[in-house]
Amino acid sequence: MLGVCMSDEVKSYDIMVCRHSLSHVLACAVRRVCPNVKLGIGPPIDEGFYYDFLVPEGSSFTPEILEKIEKEMTQIIKGKHDYIARPISPKEAREIFKDEPFKIQLIDELEEKQNAVVGTYQTENFIDLCNGPHVSNTKDLQKVAWKIDRVSGAYWKGHEKNPMMQRIYVLAFSTKDELKSFIQRREEAAKRDHRKLGPELELFTFSDLIGKGMPILLPKGATIRRLLERLVVDEELKRGYQHVYTPVLGKKTLYEISGHWEHYKDGMYPLMHLSENDEIVLRPMTCPHHFMIYKDTPKSYRDLPLRIAEISPQFRKELSGELCGLTRVMLFTLADAHIFCAPEQLEDEFKRVLELISFLMKRLGIDSLVSYRASLKDDQKKDKYVDNPEMWKTGESILLGILEKLQLPYTKGLGDAAFYGPKLDIQMTNVYGKEETVFTVQIDFALPGRFNLLYIDKDGKEKCPVVVHRSSIGCLERTIAFLVEFYAGAFPLWLSPVQAKVIAITENQIEYAKEIAELLNSKMIRVETDLRSETLNKKIREGRLQRVPYLVVVGEKEKEARSVTVRNRETGEQRTLSLEQFIERISKENADYSLKLEI
RNA sequence: GCUAACGUAGCUCAAUGGCAGAGCAGCUGAUUUGUAAUCAGCAGGUUGUGGGUUCAACUCCCACCGUUAGCUCCA
């Protein structure tokens, strides 16, 4: 219908209109199949659309009902009904939607905004509150490939206090191929999902008895964590950080002073009453502890910047529905630090932090995947933040100023600030496209004052330092989850829990294989052996499923020549080289943090 | 936390109120293999937990635990 040179924008506009129009068809069908539901809203989204319904208590959209709804939708589309736009007065709208409490609420809101007319669209005998745009007739929807996807709950208008509605998600694309490929991509993504790969590759597990949201790192997952920890500690030491160990507990008072108790109580585990007047709590953040280190001795401007770092467990009480594999847990390990500096040092310190993070991201091979978000305060939600407008203004303008200077492309996240200050969040998306914060750098003008942190400046006057709260390599559990998903379990050599697996073809090479493994192990190469009397093919297959970078096959030839035949995980190519050569090359590749297999 | 769905052997899945099963993994034996699954045998279960209904419950009901999708929240 449109020209052959349809631009992507036109195309996407087109499909968004179809999605929107289809949502009316869905609502109409639901109304026919389940007359008792109340209608919410039904906007188009990236992969289709949804519509919210309030269903009578005790009933739900079962697979059978959804099937009926789907058939009904097909019938409605076939009926070739026109979409008729009809702007009406609020009064008339109230009459038409008198049995639809949610629509009435929307009409009220429109009227409050002084809209004299309310948009409606009628399709056959179904009328919905809507400004369009829509296709002109349901026959235009016949070409659209759509499918009811899933049902979930959603609060009316997204507010926790509002009633919980049932949301029906429908996938809708311009062509069958697009729909098919979307579903296929989602299935492929599920295979890389760290929650599936993690246990499969024996990286981590959970135990009902230990508790939800408390991940257990198995030896292979622990290996990855240890590698990340060593890397980050070394790089921080090189950059002037000092590492400390502080208790995972603290008195309630500590968090009352910091403001956590006021602003973050819901995210904290319940208090432990040791005795009267002695209440302690598991820490949700390390900042107050590090502040105590600052306060331990008087500080001069000469001591600044003071960079205190710690890889530290954090305890955050989450609602059960918010937990997700390793990315959202109730006990996690943060590569944390607090940089105490003079205001004039802030910009430089901020940049140094970004340099460190960017260095680490390159090591991990994820530097091109991240996006930057300036997380600012939302003025509408005053009680979420420390009340100090002046300080917020300064903090936010400094943050944005630095970002502009560095020419980092960023988005603004209104309401995403920490309670004590604005932050730069470095975001990554998971396999399903959901965005999460992996690293964060925060500017804090508030907490130092609350703890009365001071330093004596050159002029002999007492001044209050600024604090940069930052994670370098983020929360280790979450970072590992992203790495698992990004690499689909096939980590670069330096991060692989098992770097080489020695496979003996027959039992005649068992001794030689063991010797190789011992040698590699003595050179700090992580190695396993497969000496079973299985076929070579089977041992290769299992080695591949484990994503071992190098499978080292030794048969009679290799044993005679004291050589190895190395199979490269990426290329599948085999290369025979002397044992010494192999050890030299794999050791070098490991030491170089190479992101690519080089043998 | 809320709404909904789900929970059977280590894993993937059967068994729709009437004797809990298969493949892979595991163990034992045979086999001694040249780059993605050798063959045979054995073993493996209080069907997430606890109640209830029933002559009989994996199956129906209730509560709890956990998982998943989303909402809310968030590193």
C-alpha cells in the first residue's frame, strides 16, 4: 500500500498503528468471551501490544480462554469493520463508559486537563477511549502476524496501591517471518540465559535451605569471581586505592546518621536486638563504614584524595518477585570504594574512576556494549532524597558538566539517583534486552556533612570533603551473570574456569596426559583431564559442551613426539605443537588477557 | 510484596483419580577408539513441604517453600 521505498520510520509507524488497532480488537474479543471484565488501557509496545483488564475475583485468563479470545480476534478482523473516530464530550463519554470505572477515571483526568473533547474509536459495536491513530478498517490487519504471548499482572497505572489487573501481551509484526524470527531469537536468548547456563556449566546454584536470592558459587563460578577480584584489586592498587576490610554489620545509629534508615529501610534486613539499646543491622551499603575509617584520624588536605576500597558483601532485602538469578539477589558482593576529596579534586577523581572502569570493561571485552545514564533526582518524589536543594543542584550540574566534557553519550534517568546524590550509571542489557546497572559512580555532597567529615585545608580552615561512591567492576554476581550471557558461557581464555582439557585417546596415553596436566597446573593454567575409556568423539563433545577453550588431544603420535594436538573452541581447528610450545603460548595468551583464542 | 502459571530421578520430559516411567547423566563390565554421543547390565523417587477430600491422590482442595512472566522496587 505504501511505496516500495518505505523508510524504516514509516514502516515502524505503520506497524505501531496496526498494533494499536489490534489492541482494540483484543479488547473487543475479551469483552465477548468474558463479559465481566473491566477495561484498562492497551498501548502498543516494541514487539506488539498489551491490554490490561480487571477480571472478577477468582477468575483468570486460562489457556483455554485465551485460545477462544484468539479465535474471536480472528473473526473480528475477518469482519472488515471500520474504525470510526468520534470525538465526544466528557458528558457523553461518561454515559457510554458508565460501567467502566477505569475509563471514567481517564475521562476525569482528561477533563482536569481541560480537554473539552474525548477521543473515541468505534470498531463494530465496540467503542474505546482513544485518540488513535488507527487503520481505517480491520481488513488492514489481516496482513499483520500476531499471536497472544502471555498473561501477567500489572497494577492500574503502575501504582502499587491500585488494583492488580491482568495484562494480556500480544506479539504483533508486519510479517510472519518477523514474528517467527522474534520468537526464534527469544528462544535463542533463553539458551544463553545465565540462569540456565550457570547451573549447566556448574558456575552457581541455589539452595532452598540456604534461602532465596542467596547464590552459591560452585568451584567454577568461584574461579571466575576470584579472577575478577584479583584483577580489580591489582588495578585499584595501581591507581592509588587502599583496600580495607570492614564488618558486614553496623549499629542502627550508624544508618540513622547516614540517612539509610530514613530513606532505605525497606531495602534493609530487619534489626537484630542484641540487648536493650543495642540494635545492629546487616549493612546494605558500605559507605558509613568507610566514613568511620576517614574519621579514624584527623585529615589534612594533604591526605586527599583518599581512596578507600573493599570488595564487600551487601545485604539487601528484596521482594521475592524482584529476585532474578545472579542479577538480583539479597546478598551480593560489591567491588566498592569511596573517594574522599576536596571539591576542586572532584572532577579529576571522577574521570579517574571512569578510566578505571573503562579499563576493566576492555579487559572483559564489554566496553562497546554499555550505555551511560545520568541518574538524577525526581522533584516529584521529595521524600526519596536527602533534602538539600542547593547540594543537589551543585551535584547534578557537576555530573552533567563532566559528561559533556568527556563527550560521553548519555541518557537522563529522572528519579534514578541515589538518596544522597546524583550518579552515573553504566548500563548493560541482558539477553532479553532488559537493561540493568552494572557499574555506578555517584557524587555525594550530603553524607560527609551528616557524619561531620572534615579536613584542614591549606588556609587552616576546616572543610567538608566530597565523596565519590563508586563500584569498579560492579557487583560481582551481576557482572558474572552478564559475562555468562554475553559470552554464552564461552569465556575468553583468561576468564575460563577450565582453560584446557587433556584428552587421552586410549589408556596408553593416560600417564602422558597426567604429566601434561601437572605441568600446565604448575604454570597456573587451569586444566582438567578426561581419561575415561569413552570414544574420542564423546570426550570432544563433552569438552565442547563445557566450552573449554582448548581441548588437548594426546594419542600415540603425540606421546612419541612429546607433542599435543590442540583443538580451538572457536574455529574447531586442530594444531599439533610441541608440549613446550603449547605451554608457552597458552601461558602468554593467559597473561595477555587476550579476548580471542590464539592457538 | 501483588497477579498468574509452574514444581515428577542430577538434567530434559512422560504418566488427566486406579501398580510412578523413558532418554541422557551416574555406577559396573565389555570396548581402546584420531575430533560433537560405543555396547550391555545395574542402580536411581515419601512426585517441593505439610495438611485435607477420597475405597484410592503426581493428578482434586487449602497452607507454606521455591521458580518463572510481568507490575512495583533496584546494584
